[in-house]
Amino acid sequence: MFKNGWKLGLAVTLAGGLLAGCGTSNDAANPAGSASANAQGQETGGGSSGSKVKIVFSQGADQTEGTKKLIAAFEEKHPEIDVELREFPNDSTQMHDQLVTILGGQSPELDVINLDVVWPAEFAQAGFLLPLDRYIENDGIDLSQYLEGGVRAGNYNGQQWALPRYNNSGLLYYRTDIVKEVPKTWDELLEQAEKLKGQGGTQYGFVSQGKQYEGLTVAFTELVGAYGGSILDENGKAAVNSPEALKGLKKLIDIYTSSAVPSNINTFTEKETLNAFIEGSAVFARHWPAMYAQANDPAKSKVVGKVGIAPLPSGDVRSAAALGGWFGAISKYSKHPKEAWEFLKFLISEEGEKIIAVNSTQTPTNLKLFDDPEVQKASPLFANRDFVNGLKSAIPRAMTPDYAKISGLIQIEVSKAIAGEQTPEQTLANLEKQINEVIGQ
């Protein structure tokens, strides 16, 4: 299925306040013994002996049963803790902005929060998160048992602020009943997408994420990386105005303005991409690993048994799939940091990640689970060593506390370039100037 050798931040300046409510700084600094204290029903976060403590877990809406089963399993193990699920929009940009508003106001309404892979540095710098190092040390969590890239993305300034729940990277999906030879380059993909459109009842040759949101930044990152470019250099300064990045941007524009894609590609998020593919309307699709199970679900999909997967096509240099995924973290303003840690610890445990892998087909970060028969049964991806190795080498998006602003700039400028409102050259010149201004601030 895969070939050997496949290679596969945000600018908030709000100052973090002191720990609010009953979650004192002493709670954060000295979490030792939290599990035993909770199990004995001792007072936690203002509760009384024998009383239940409610914590709020926030994440994007889950269209599977995975999260419900996860919470039920945790509450069975911890009858002294109730977990309330607070769902946010699946549009990561909207979710980010809502979380910034809540945490920027030092609200204690959230305890455990799901963070996109590019958010930990920003949220940590803003003072929104509780450092996890003492919790990890006291409970003996071995981070070497997790995907290295995921652990690294949750670390900022030498401290661990978030722990990886599931990581992933972009994949090329295709109709096996239509595609005879999987395209290896973006040029080949565009050629086939235009040629094969209309076959097998399809309307589009290729669907991907083109809306002005984080998904467009991902698409830009992957195309720029495929042609050897990058957004930031090793010193954290803009590197985007380069010949390599220009090749990538031009190819992205070629694809998104071609006859192969929907005329309204600028409205497509992961949801629209998924729907188009499982409805049988697209020959090729760029999506994350979780789509595989949904595309093969007879209750949802019209293309069951006709779904192939491959690495994203290469540019001049490589196949570059952006690292994706979500992390668990604890709000600095939680009134119940000890209970929040118990839940976060369960989220990243073998049991917790297995529940999500089996029921939501999200790629686990706990390396042991890739050898678990039930996990492998949930998706053939999880049993494929090339896929696992690809995860380890997927390219990260710019890991910087200024990622949100930088991503926002990319979304605006690249959207203008796709719409023909400015040249690719002007787009990259604008981005270089604007990114350096953000970093300078």
C-alpha cells in the first residue's frame, strides 16, 4: 500500500493571570498524591468528603461514539469525578478564537481542553495552561512511549504543557475502481484528476480544503514543503519568499483553479471534502487518516470497498504531509486541577487512546497500540509500518507562539492569490514582510 521511504503556534499577547478560584498555585506546584487523594474521596477543589467533582472537557464535536465511550470508561474508574463534555465548532479557527476568549478572560469554566497541534506554544506563552512536568514525573508517565513529534509539539521553553492524544498526517484518497495508477507527483495528480473527472459517477477530479481557514494553511504548508520550501527558517524568521515556496504556491493555485476541483472549493473544509468523497462525487481527495473508516462504513458511504490510500504526491523534493493531531491540556484557571490531571492522564493512557482509535479511528500516539490487534482491526493504516514511520517524519507546521497570526496571514494572502487578486510573487513578498513584522512584535 505504501512505499518504503515515504516521508511523510499562535500570536496571542494576552497576559496569563494567577490561578483562579480554588485551584491555588500550590495545587499546580504540588500534584503528588492526587490519585490517592481523589480515590479516598478527600476534599478536592472545594468539594467535600464523598462528594462528586464535576470537570468540563472541551473539544470539537465528535461524529462518532468514541468520546462518549471514553468518558463513560473514565467515570467507571473514577466514580468521584463527573466529566461534562463541552463541544466546540470543528472549524479549528473558530474553536481557537472561542478558547482564547474564554481563557483570556481567566474563566474557570473549562478544565481539560483539546488543543490543535499548533496551539500549545501560543497558549503556554499566553499563560493559559498548567505546566504538566510535575504531574508527569510524580505519576511516572514515560513520554518515550509516545510518538516523538507529538511530545515535542506539546513542549515549549523546556516545559511540557500538553500531551498528544492522537496525531495524524495528510493522505491521498482515491477511487480504486477508477484510478489505475496512483499519481506520484502533484503534476500527475492534476493531469489524472482532470482526465478522470466524470467517470464512475463522479463530479470532481479532486477535492481538498480550500476555505480561508486553517485547512488552507495546511494545504499551503504541504505544497511549499513538497517543493523544498518552508515558512520559517531555523531561527524563526520568515523564509517563505523563496523560489521553492513560489513553486509550491503556483502548483497550489494551478490545482485550486483547475477544472478538476469544485467551483466552490473556497468553501471546502474537511467536512465538505469527506461528504464529496463518500457520496461518490470525487476521484481523489486529500484528507486525514480518520476518513478511511468513514469511507468504508456502509451506513454512511457509497464507495465502500473502492477506497485506496497513498502518500500525498511529491513535488520537486519530496512528499510533504503536514503533521496534524490534537493534544490534551489543563486550563490554568481550572478549579479542579487534580481531577483534571486524572482525566488527562486517562486520555493519553493505553486504554483511553485505544477507545478513540477503535471507535473514532483516530491515530494513537502511544506506540504500543500499533501492535494491538483490535486497534489494527479498526483501520489497516494502524497495522502499516510505513504509515507509522511516516507519522514520525511528517513535517510540522511552524512551531511558534505567533502561529495564529501567521496562519491568519497565510489564509488571507493565499486566498487572494487563488482568486487571482494578486500574483504569487506578490503574495510571498507580502507574507515575508507581514510575518517578520509579527515576529518582531
